[in-house]
Amino acid sequence: MGYFEYAWSLFFVKDKFKTKLLIDPELDQPILSHDEIGFVIVLPEPALHQEEQTISFLGYQFPEGPKGKLQAVELFKACVFHLSAHVAISDSEVYSEWEKQKDIRIAKFSESLVEDDRVNEYISARHPDKLREIAFANSLAFTRSRSLRRIWNPATRVMTALLMQLNVGLTKGDVRTEEWRTINGVTGSLGQLKTTSSELLASRHLNSDNARVEVADEIYNALECYGPILEVPALPHTEKLSHCSLFPRYRVQPDDGAGEIFSKSLATLGEASAANMQHRLEEKAVEAEAFQVYNSWVNEKAREKKTLDRYEELVLATRFKSIAFPGEDYTEYLRARAETKSETRRLISSLMVGFDALDEDPRKLFG
């Protein structure tokens, strides 16, 4: 089982017809978009660097040991849980009219804050056992991020502080007094929306469209006054909004993603039993699952390399620079099969008639 199959096994809503899931080893951050039918999710894939004995994923470098393997798989799970929750409850069409005539970068960030906050609330209410991976990813991002003192653009500084305050409950450095007012105001508005969302989740209803747009508009107006936007930040394990240099490449240490920052993020997400969650992160069952996924992926890559090596000499005689296995797109296959269902049935029927004629028992022709 590679990461593609593993991602599907983790999804909250397993509708392979409406949701297109792709894996792209070249990406350094997940992508969330839409097509005419549903969501399109493109996930990065970890890469193994044997010479350096490291595993790289989302701009992190993990040591190629038991702890590093566990951390890489837990971070992958956090990606899947976050994006899967978007599939379950998010709808970008809610903001389509509102974002017209607005700075699209500020608008997208405002929408992202609202939807990501709802995603965290959804996971906390429906899948609280998944919060440990989210908190782990949040604490890694906090450790990796630049200090607010080193972010010179006011708008980007406030955006980054908001991200950390809402996901970790901490900020990495101080901001100006007026910027704190903005952060507290946005946090308060999102807190009120969270209360509304909690009530709707408890009653099995997810529709709070008007309230979401109103809060997004408040965030937009609060950020617009800080001048031009140079970068739109997003946590590395969440969907990419634009180019962002606020999370430089980082070599993960064994103790990263744990301790006080992990506990604070869990509390911010709504989980009080941080000590129990930290213990569960180190359970043997969790470790065994991570090692199984990692080893299956390594074996899969080894088989692919062995197959491609057989064709290496043949490729040299062609104009192809290289060959590779195409990316899996099972959703497109399901959609194509549905669109050609009647034609396929008629073709199969015709083939069966022809096959019966060829396979006719000759004794029947002579009685």
C-alpha cells in the first residue's frame, strides 16, 4: 500500500467519483481546487534521500530512523485529515459573489481562515482522535516559521500572527499594539462563528453560509488597511494559497512536534487531554502503522525502479529523455466509465453475440 491508497483509507468522505485525489512528488505543499464535479486534491509525496539518510516532505527533512519515519507519516496524515475535512464541509462557491472586486490574495486568505477554523471544529467534533496529528503538524510549523520580528511587511506579519494564534495559540514574537487589536478582533469573530458552527454540527446541519461570508468580510476589511500584500502565508500541511517564504526548509529534530507547543496547539484545537494525546502519538500501534506504510512505499518505489531499469537501454535508442510511471487518476477512470456506460454495454453485447457465433457447438448445426 503506497501513499495514494493510504490517503484514501484516511479520508472522512470516500466518494471517489466526486473527489479527485492525485499524488505529485514534485510538490512542496498540498493543492486544493475544484473541477466541474467536485474537489481536486493534489498531495505531495515524501522522498527518500539515501545518500543523506533523510526523508524530505513539505520542506521538512526527517532522519531516516524509526522516529523520522513516524514523524513523516504523521505529517502526511495531518495533510489528509485537513484536506478531507474541507471535502466534507467546505464550499468555495459561498464566497464567489463576495470576492468580486476585491484583492484576491486578501480575499483568499480571509476565506482560508474561516474555512480552516471550521475544519478544525469539524475534526474536533466528529473525529477528535485525529487532533493529535493536526497538533503535531501545527507545532512543527510553529518551530519552522520565521519570527514575526523578521517579517517586515505589516500585512504579512499580521496574517502570520493570525495563523499561529488560531492554530497553535501562540505567536512567535511580538507585534505592534494596533496589530494586536486586529488579531484579537479577528479571533473574537471566528470564536463567535465557531459557536454557531458547533451548534450546527450538533444538530447535523452544516449550513452557515451568511455568517461565514460576514466573518470573511470582517477579516478582509481588517487586513486591507495594512497596505500592499507581498506574501500570503499558509501552514505547510494545509492548502497552498500562494508562494510563501515564511517557512524555510527545516531539519526536524527528534523532540520537535512535542512538548509545550504540541500541548498548547491541542488545547487551542479543543482537546484538553494533551498528555494522553502525546502518549498516543507514541503508541506501538501508531508506530507499527507508520512503519508499515513507509516500508510498503519503499518497496513500491523499488519495484518501479526495477521495472524502469529494464527499459533503460531501449530508451537510449529513442528520442525520449526518460520514462516514468504515470500518476494514478482513478476518479477520471470512474467518470469516463460512467459517461460511456451505454456505449460500453452495447459494445459488450455485440462482442458477446460474435463470440457466441464463433463458439457455437457444430453438432447443433446438424441436429
